[in-house]
Amino acid sequence: EFCQTVVLKARGGAASQDVQYDAVVMTANNMELKFPRQLFIDGQFVDAEGGRTIDTVNPADETVICKVQRATVGDVDRAVRAAKRAFDEGEWSKMSARDRGRLLFRLADLMEQHKQELATIESIDSGAVYTLALKTHVGMSIEAWRYFAGWCDKISGRTVPISHARPNRNLTFTKKEPIGVCGLVTPWNYPLMMLSWKMAACLAAGNTVVMKPAQVSPLTALKFAELSVKAGIPPGVINIVPGSGSEAGNAIANHPLVRKLGFTGSTEIGQTIMRSCADSNLKKVSLELGGKSPLVIFDDCDMDRAVRNAMSGVFFNKGENCIAAGRLFVQDTIHDKFVERVIEETKKMVIGDPLNRGTSHGPQNHKAHLDKLIDFVNRGVKEGAKLRYGGKRLERPGLFFEPTVLTDVEDSMYVAKEESFGPIMIISRFSGNDLDAVIKRANNTEFGLASGVFTRDINRAMAFADKIEAGTVFINTYNKTDVAAPFGGFKQSGFGKDLGEEALNEYLKTKCVTLEY
Ligand code: TAP
């Protein structure tokens, strides 16, 4: 691990200062990468108390990329206090909303200038295919920053016609105010994008933030911290505390000065977090949790389009995708043809080094996850599902798992009910044209994140959209998320929205002012 001291020249107002840090320097993807590996607190890169570290591993060859400092409860407390100072006394809360927007636009521009470097770091840290990391992991992150930067000076309240106290008159108006110090805890599947979806809305609303990335993929969050200094975001506004969920994540959820927690991750940890938020100080919470999203394919669909979208619906980002089509229902009249087509396409997928431009399928994020996928398939086969393709770890270095197709999946099976979060297509059949029957099966889950339907019958598609219990519905498409469209689940997939105007409400409070004159 080669390190070099980097001095960052911050732009911006009086609060800006040069920041010095020890960067990890390495070459990958024919470029030089430079990124921090320390905590980012109050505008400075610092070691954790006690200096404990976590190894971060490249899943393409299982080598250790570097050691990252691991935040303790005390470190989180320092970060929260810095965020509180920045909110109460700092430049951030004093500047106008439009100036805040300018800073966020500048940050987005810097991310754009470092796009290749960010995508390469994301690729080596999380196994994302580089071309996808450029377009989605980093590309959509930049779009989220620009989208929310544009909202900064458009957040407004209302005037409300209340009854007068005659002969006087009354007026009520509402103000949308930032909440204060917000905590964010995110997963490893889209490390920079999950940070960006939440933090862009959070900062646009005027809050300050303490963020914990997933311990297995923390590097782009730290590179992002560096860019935030260059953009001139004042010290303490953004704090990044890599570390474990049980220690650093839990310390954020429990902290009495944090007033809002935005979380993306599993349903199980979501429940723990909600409990901590309630017990500590009743902090506001939004939860984007697991999914088992149904995709229903009728025999009047455009078959090519259905096959293409089902493939990306399941295999996009090696299945490490929260809205992945976790279960396919295919009408019996086209079932066999459909299965044959997806197997044919799956065979064509190019598995390999995620940095190669021709690769379409990279390694799974980390070893424990890969092991879970192997167990998942074995369990399905044991219960009677048919393994039609894949299902094993590949015999090559790196955490590669073959894209997998399971058919004959019955509703009672484990694989029909639980999320795999990996590249495993689960196919069940349905008969006849009974929409209600298949919707009932599709709704028979505690998850409710996304859903999809392929049919040329617009009435059937709209009836599906009405009756399906999911926060997102795709008709004749899949995975079509956009920074302007609200995103989030129903039932045990959580509550609260990322993206779109609605996401701002997660990070704002409404004050109601009444005056008499
Ligand atoms: P989790 O295990 O829930 O981890 C998510 C984050 O929470 C990580 O940063 C984790 O830290 C932290 N954490 C763990 N225990 C905690 C605790 N007691 N208190 C506070 N924080 C804690 O999920 P995962 O394995 O990273 O991600 C996979 C899951 O996320 C899947 O179920 C997937 O569906 C879901 N997901 C959902 C969405 C949306 S938008 N709904 C998006 C992506 C992923 P560590 O780093 O130490 O684990």
C-alpha cells in the first residue's frame, strides 16, 4: 500500500481551508487512483480513536486494496458534534439557499471531472463492471446531485386561509426547515449512488450529515469526501465515518443529537434501526429495505422486449440490485419458449474482469454474500426447483458466481419467498388469463419494493398497476429509475422516498406560523 501526502486546495468562502491527507496511490484501469482511507470529520481526514482498521478487498481477485480506518462510538460522537456545530453556528446555515445550490452544483461538476477515477474505485471496491459503474453508479450519482442542487432555492411553504378573529385578521403560513443533523447508513451494492441519492436531498434541504458507508465498500465515499473539500463545502457539513454497522452505524442511530436517520439495507437491520431511533430520541426515520419484486409476463407481450428486460431485471449489477425482479411469473402458453430464450441469452453473458470493456458480469461484492447465493440455490434445488443453468462459483480467481436460472418454483419454496440479492432468475408459471389470481400470488409477500408487467393489453397493465402492492410499477420496461421519480417501498420494504421532490420531505420539517393583525 503506497501512500502519498495530498494537499487539497479548498475553494469558497472564509470557512474554506487547505486540507492535508495521506492518500492511497495505486494504478488500475490504466490510470492513477488517489483516495483517502481515514475518517472524514469536521473537514479533516483523521485516524479512528485507537487506530483500528478494516481491510477492503477487491472481489475480482480477493486481494486487499488497503486498510481503512474504522470509526468507534467516540468517533461518531465527534462527527455528530461537528455536524451540530456546522448546523448551529457555521457558514452553511447562514448562506442563502441559492448559494447552497451553487456549492452542490460545483460538487457535481467535480464528480464529473473525476468520473473515470470514481468509477474505477467503485469497480475495484465493489466488483461493479466499469462501464456500468460509469453510467449508473457514478453517472446517476452526479445526476442526483444536480437534480437536488436545483431544488435548493425552490423549497417553499404555503399560506393557509384560517378563520379570522374579527375585527382583526389572521394569516397562517408554513415554512419548510431543515431538520438539523442527519445520519445516513447505506449498503454495498451501489456505494456512491446510495450515498448520493440520500445525501443530495439531505444537503439540498439545508441539513448537515454524518454518513456511514458499508464496511465492505467504503472507498468511493471517502473519495467523495475529498471532492467535497475541493468544492468548498464548509467543514462539518459532511462527515464520513466508515466502520461496522453494529458499532458506527448503531452509534449514529442511537445518538441523541441526530434528528433524522436515512437507511438503506436489509429489512432485519431496518427493524433494529427503527427501534434504536425510537428508544434514543424518537428520531425521524426512513427505510429503504429488501425486496422480492414480481415480474409478470403475459403471452401477448413483445417477447424480445420481455426477454431483454427480464435479463436485466434479474442480472443487472450481478443481481445486487434492490429492485431486482426477484420472481418471474410466466404464462404457461409461452413458458417453455421464454425459458429457452433466457437460457440462450444467459449463456452469452461475458463473465470476467470488471475493468474490461467487454465484460457484462462481474464478481459478487464479497465472500459472505457469494456463499449465501450458493446456499440459496442449493436450498431451491433441495425443495424441488429445477436448476436449468449456472448455480455455482466459477473456477477462477475472484468471487464469480454464474448467472443462474431456476424453474418450476412453487409458491411455498424458500427461493420463491426470500430475496437472493444475486444473479438468480426464479421462474414460476401461471395459467390462463386470470389476472387476479396471478396478482394474488405476486402480492403474497411481505416485501413491496418494485414490480413489473409485460403485456400489450393496456387495460390489463393498468389493472395490474392498480392492484399490485409495490412502490414502483414498471409496464413493458424494467429498472427504469430516474432521479426525478420517487423511489421506495411498501410493507416490509420500508417507507419514505428517495429521489424526486418527495425525497426532500424526508429531510425537512414544516413549521406553521400564525399571526394576527
Ligand atoms: P444490511 O446488513 O442491512 O447493511 C446495511 C447497512 O447497515 C451497512 O452499512 C451495515 O453496516 C449497517 N448496519 C448493520 N447493522 C447495523 C446496526 N445494528 N445499526 C446500524 N447500522 C447497521 O444490508 P446489506 O447486506 O448491506 O445490503 C443488502 C440488503 O440491502 C438487501 O436486503 C437489499 O434488498 C437491501 N437494499 C435495499 C435497497 C433499497 S433502495 N430498498 C437498496 C440496496 C440494498 P456493515 O457495513 O457493517 O454491514
